[in-house]
Amino acid sequence: METALPKTELLCPQCGGELHPDEGQIFLDCPYCGSTVFIDKSRVIFHWYLAPTLDEAKAGGALRRWMAGNETVKDLDQKSTVTQVSFEYFPVWYLKRRQPNGKEEILIELSAATSVSELRHIRLLAGDLRKYDSSLDAQSQPPSVPLPTALGWLAERGVPQGEIIEQFLVHIPLYTFKYVYKGQIFTAIVEAGTGSVFANIYPAKAEIPYRTIGCITALAYIVLAFLPLAGAALSGSSGTGLGLAGCIGIGILIAPLLFGIAVWIAAKV
Ligand SMILES: [Zn+2]
């Protein structure tokens, strides 16, 4: 007679107590020690969250400071309009790696899809992490990238799975801002624990105007350098002198002009 297949035993990684999640339940509190865990198929993983320190207004302030900074196009903070703000706890895999030489590092892999993959560069300090609380469920996105998939990505980047010594699921508080600049919609994320801003695509400072003025300057002086030669060709040695005088004179005259244009571009872009 066939007996029911033995259920996979789910044990609390903290106290070893047997866990009995309800059907479909993925977030769980250990009834024995109170650890918060995440059930990834048959794996039990510690579950933490980063407590937000920024409210929506402060996150908006962090966004404006980033927009006013050097990475983005000039006056983006004044020339853009925020059209949408949303808040959620976003899941990431927090993985501690120990290399054979004993060096340890924290690696982050995203546990759900996002248009802002830059989020992978988020810095999380273990000391800032708290036990996950089920009261956050309504605002938490469940992980959709299984841990083995994330470990597979790491292996592709040369991190052997055996070097991952600890793994946690961490929900991080994020404000997602949509803003419009020159008729185009952009997305920026403000991590509400530290105020770090993440964006894949944003109106960046243009480099073309700088290169253009650089080329014009070089060209102008090359042309000037030919003036003495042209003078010599036209009227011999007196022409050379005249050409040389013209070269120096015009060179001195246009220098502040070209410098002025460069300053004007720097102020504009
Ligand atoms: Zn426990």
C-alpha cells in the first residue's frame, strides 16, 4: 500500500525548530524563537528588512538634490516635474561571500524584476537590518527570482556557489519617482533607508557642446598658424612678418572669446 510521500522538513535556521507554513505561505515567524524567515521551495532563509528613515517629502528632497548635482543635466531639479510617486518594499538577495583567502564581501542580487537594475549597487549594512514584520506584507513585493537563479547569475560572474556562506532575503524601502523632462518620462528610485538615488536612464550632462568648442578652438589656432606662411607666399619676408603679427594679434583677441563661449556652455548645459 502506498503511503503519503514524506513532507520535506522545514527547519528554522536559527533554532532548528520544525516549521509548518500554511499552503502558499512564504513569509513566516518561527513559533519557537521568533525568527522571521522566507520559504523558498524547500529552503528556509532568514528574512530581514531595512527600516525607512525618509518619508515621501524627504525622499523627494533627496531626489531634488541628486537632480541639482553634477551627474544630471543643469537645472534638472527646476526643469522637471514629478508626475508619480509610489512606495514599496523591494526584495533583494543579500549574500555574504568568503573567498579562499578569507576576504569577505556582501553581494546583492535583485529578487524581483525592475526597470532600475542599478539598484544592484545598493549598499546595505547588516547593522541597519531588522527582523521582517508581517505588518509590511501589504507593501512588500514577494520575491520572483528564486535564490538558485540569483546564485547562478553570480556563478556566471565568477563567484563560486561554495563561497556564499550566508544568504538572506531583505526587503528594502523604495520610493519610485516618475518625472517628466522635455516631454520624456524618466524613473528614479530613492532608497528610503539612506536616501541613495538610483536611475538607469536620466537626462545627463551633454558632452557634445564641450567637444565642439574644443574642436573650434583647435581649428582656429591651426588656421592662425598658417597666417605667416600665407603672408610669405603673398609678399615674401615682409608678408611673413605681417602674417606673424596677425597670427599673434588675432590669437590674443580670440582667446577670451573662445574662453567666454566655453564658460557660457558650462553654465548652460
Ligand atoms: Zn526558530
